[in-house]
Amino acid sequence: MNPAEDAARSAASAYVPAFQLTDGQPPPIAANGGRSYASFDRDGDAGTGAAMEAALSQVAQGQGQAVTDMIENAPPGPIETQWGIGFRRYAECLDYIRANNIEAPEGGVALPLRYTVYEQPSYSVVSSNALWRDLVRKTEAEALRKDEHDNNRRCLYFPQVLRDARRIGEYHDGLSPHSPECMDRLGVALAHCESKCRNFYDAAEVERVFYPEMERLLLAFFPDATDALVYNHDVFDKDYEGDRTEDQDNKNPGVNAFYANLVHNDLNDNSGRVRCRELLTRNLRNFGREQHCTEAEADAKMSRRFMSINLAKPMETVRQNPFVLCAWPSFADQPYITNYRIYDDRVGETTRFTYRPEHEWYWVPQQTPTEVSMLKCYDSVTDGSVSRWSFHSACVDPSAPADAPCRKNVVVRSFVFF
């Protein structure tokens, strides 16, 4: 087969998910009316060329710069937004919380959380993209690097209250946080794990020991599940002094020094299905059990219910930078804002959200190494009967001692099939 025929075959076999919304859910804030960039495949590029062009066009239009300028040029103090009062700095928002006596229930805490205030799709060109090594496209690369940096400047801190996830039953009619019903209703849950993994900084040991443990946990947690696939992980430790280097070729995620303190979700209507499909049929960026499904086998597996679940387990009791989760019913009628992650061979889609005072946030205060927090990133059921996803963030706990160590934990990503 010559290169032209091979490219045509790749383009013809590109998986393009049909447009999908939950009953009652508003349309997303997204490019192409919400359609996947795979719809714009050119000679097997999975829509990456179209996404890059859209990213550069959006920068040229200047809407993002206008929002950045609004924030930068606003007078000192709180900034009035259509959703409520926001703050440029964490300390300002915390002062507001204290001055207004915003209180939390027992086990909870009132604190600032960081949300985007930019209601437009955003684009992120991943570090492995060939753009960054192409000297001919240096000007384009600089424009996109600046825009991504400015995306962080188009965010504000807003006051929120975290509730203790261990007490979910007090807020939802005796609902156990350790149940699949909790995941179905809220998109969040807790599980128990006594791991035999001794070194979470050793990617090979994590894959060999911890991945199967998490798969067994998921199958026990969801009695109706037929299969669970853990496909990658991240380690978070700001104070780690060893080698942090990421090596995707050798399935080593490295060690993250930064915590994602922005309200977001890892998947959406498109990427939940695209990520599942590329794992099943192409084994793409899969750190776990190898998958070699035919297209027909993937069709059959994805014709039934499937979910994406993230599981976060501390390596030691969490004292600072906790992982916090938002319950689905409190934002089910809110549009998500798509962030496109442009690779050389695919366009991923994550989501961001704007602030609402009614968002129902949970945390696990001083989460222990045997407590696993679970959040739903995607659910294929769209009839409104179950949660579709949660969103989440890291944050700074103002009630922790000043010298409290930062969170050390491992997060695995999975798909569960029914």
C-alpha cells in the first residue's frame, strides 16, 4: 500500500462520535457546535490541522486578550462578574470569606476556588507536539504559548464551601459515600484500599501491582460491571527530590510538582468515547493491560453502558493541597467549556466551568492512605437518570498549619464496562 492509500485508509477509519447531550443539558461552549475535531480529519491527521488553525484564528480575533485586559486593568479589590464577586488573588478572596463570616458545616471549610471567567473554547498544544520543534513556525508557536499562559490569567478565585464527603449521607437522605448509588447520583464516591504497592514512584511497580488492585476495587464497587481497565496514572508530590522526568515511551508519567488548582473535568461528551475507542482498538497511550479489540468488538463493548472513573489514593495522610470534587446535581444544567488538547495524532477534549454559588463541593479532610476518592469523568448514559461526570480541583486549605506538607498521592484513570 502506497503512502497516499495508507493515508486515505486512516482517514476513512477515523472514529467520529455522534453529537451527544444529556437530556436537559444545555449545549456546550465548544468549537464546531460541539462536534469532535475528528470530523475534520485530513489524510489521517485526526483533525489536528483544523484544530491548530482554529486556535490561531481565535488568538487573532482577540476575545481572549480582551478578557485578560479586563482583569488586569480592573481597579484593586473584588471584580464583579455575571456569576458573583471574584478575586485575582487567593488571599483577597480568603479575606472576603472571613470578613463576611462565610461558614462551613462540621468537617467542612470555606475557601477560595479558582474558576475560568472565559466563556470561549480554549486550546492547548501539548509539549510533545512537533510545533515546538519547527523553527519555520516559531511565530505561531509563540502566539499559542502566550495564549495558553493567558488562559491562566483569565481565571479568578471565588468563595466556596467544602463539605466532608464522609458525611454525604447527612446531605442526601442517608446515601452512603461508599456505594455505586452515590456515584450514580452525585458523580463522586469513596472506596477503601489496602495496597501492596510499596513504591509509587516506581512506574513499573505501580502498573504491575496497583493497576490490578484498582481494577479489582472497581469490579467489587460496581457489582454489575463486566470489566475494568486502568490505563494510566499520575503521581503528585511537590517536595519530591528525585528524577521527575516524564517518559511516555517507557510508560513513566514522572512526578508532578504542580497541583491543578483550576475547576475542570478530564473528559466530555466527545472525548469520553474517543478516548475509550482509541484504547480498545489502537492501545493508544495505554499503560495498563494491552487492548486489541476489532472495530466490531469495540462497537459491542461501547453499545452497553461504560464509564470513566478517576481514583485518587494518598501515599500519606493529606495535610495540604487536598483534592476536591463537585456533585453532579449542582451543575447538571450548566454548559461546560471545552478545552482542546492538540497532539500530533489526536485532539483531546477536557472541560472547564464558570463559578456558581450553588456548586456542591466535597473533600475528604485529612484523607488517609486507605481512603480512595473516586470521581466520574464520563458516563455513556444520557437519559438524565444518572450523573454524567463530576468536576474537580486542587486547592489550598486555609485551616491547615503553615508548615503542613503538600499532598503526596497517586491518581489512576480507568474505564468501567457493564
